[in-house]
Amino acid sequence: MFLMWLIKNQPDPLPKKIALFTLLLPVFLSWTCTGTHAPEVTSTGDTIVLRSSYIRDSVVTIDTLDIVFYIPVGAHAALTSKRPLKTEKDVIFCCAAAFTLLENNKIDGLFIENGKTVVRTVNHHLGGGIIIPSPTSTGKTRIFGTEMGATLDSALIDSIQRTSSSFFQQIQMVRDGQPLVFRKDVSRFQRRAICILNGEAVVVETKWPCTLQKFADVLKKSGINDALYVDMGSWDEGWYRDERSAMHTIGMMKNSTGRQSNWFVFRGQ
């Protein structure tokens, strides 16, 4: 809340606000991911229930676009082809990840879950991918360009399998701190992406519909180093758990929730 107040009450013009945001958010993210966490204040009778893992959300406005940062506290990224349930207390964030094929409701593109290849077929129309390390690994989540799937060869697949990591293909929005170009796509939807900020995975979404280009440009200005899109449109429904254990549903359309085929999650305790 302090970060939001500080940004909104700065008298300086927008570029200075963005600079202030990009300076402070990595520090804030580092504290939430690794520091001592404030206990939740949910009470059961006279007992205060403590949560050590949850999602901290933060809203900022950049270039007139409101964006929400979903920052995991005491949790790690994961990928699953089995629908997570809201009753699973260790799942603190959930959203659709890879695209779903319209003709058969199956996962679109190469998909590896904890070292097991679920879909081997590479989509050569998608230019980005993400490797999510095993929760027992000390590795970091990594987003990278795939040269339209050309780099997704047997050697890379074997490496992901051998380390029990996870992987899926998607549209890369930001690469090495620079937004990619999407000038031909003028459609407007709510947008969401898995992002690397200060070396850690977070999820960022817009509060209102916008073009892919606007989203990519704003992600870059907010200090994102790499970003990978996730399935949206009518597949946009997701949810997260806050520090009070309250559940929040996200997404604007939600018409195809039942057809979602795979999910990106943050798992905690």
C-alpha cells in the first residue's frame, strides 16, 4: 500500500514516476520473496491464523494503463496439466498458461510437466518459451526466445526432462528488457504475462483491455526484463489467495474456463 501511495502522490511528471517505480519494486519484490513475512490477520475464534505463503498484489498506472503485479510470497512457480482446485491450500495463484487448441481442447505446443513430456509437438508460430525449474532445484525460472520453435530440439527437451523441469511455448512480450513488435495485432483484450523482475517470476496483468503492443511497451517501462504471454480472451479466468486466505477471482470474460487445458501456478505452504 505504501508503494501505491508513494507512486500516486509524486508531483513529478510520468517518466519520473516510472523511474521511481522501477527503482522501488525490485526491492519490494526481494523483500516479499525472501524476507520475513508479515503474518496474516485471519482469525478463527480467538486464534490468529498465520500464512507463510500468499500473493501480494500491487496496482500502478503507466502511460494511462493500470497494471496489477501479482507477487508471490514464500512460493515457487509450477506448471500443471491437471486443473488446480481452490481447496488446495498450497496453490496461491492459478491462471491459464499455454494456448488451448480450439478443435480438440488440447495444449498447443511443446509442453513438459516436471520432466514428463505431455505434448511433444512444437508450435512453429510461437516465438517464446519458459523453463520452470523443479521446486527442489536452486535454478531460476527463465523466459527466452525460441526462434519460432527452431531451438526446441531433442537436446533441449532432454535437458528439461533430465532436470525434472517444466516448459511451455507462448508469445514473448519482452526480451532482454526490450518490447517486441506487435503492430499488426490491433485487437483489444485484457492482457496477462509471466514476467521476470529482479530475477524472480511474477505475474502482471492489465485491468482493462489493450493491444499486445501497448502491453509490451508498458511492461518494458515498468522494469520487466523478460515477459511471456499467457492464454487470455475467454480463457482468462484465474484466482489467487491473499495474506488473509481470501480468494480473489481474476479475468474479465471467463466464458471458456471449462475448456482450459493447462495452468501456471504459484505453490507455497
